[in-house]
Amino acid sequence: MKIKVNGKDQEVKKTSISVYELLSENKVQRIDMVSVQLNEKFIRKEDFQTVLVKENDEVDFLFFMGGGKYSNSDE
């Protein structure tokens, strides 16, 4: 089946795949640190194993990055 992952076409050999399986196939290592949108709707982490991705679905993996520095001073 054909789906879009982060805006790019992706071919999956199954007719449906769980969000969790899709994350694993895409080698996402810190699944606990990623948010997933399926057709523009956020999926709860506790539902990753039961929500299925189907033909023509659009999936976005959103990774939150920490770091950076904020300062009010002119250093």
C-alpha cells in the first residue's frame, strides 16, 4: 500500500500497519519521544499499537528537540 510519511511517499508491503509498527519500520529509536499525526489528527501514545494506517493515509512523525539558550543579556 502507498502512504505518505513526513510528506514523502512510502510503500508498505502490508494492507494495514499499526502506528507502532510503522515507527519501528522507519527506525524511530525513541518512540516515547515522538508525537504522531495521522491524517492531521494526533494519536495518543497508548494507541500506537492499535491504530492502523491504511492506503493513502498521511502520517507525520513530530520530534521535539531540547536545547538552545535564551538570554536577556547582551553577551
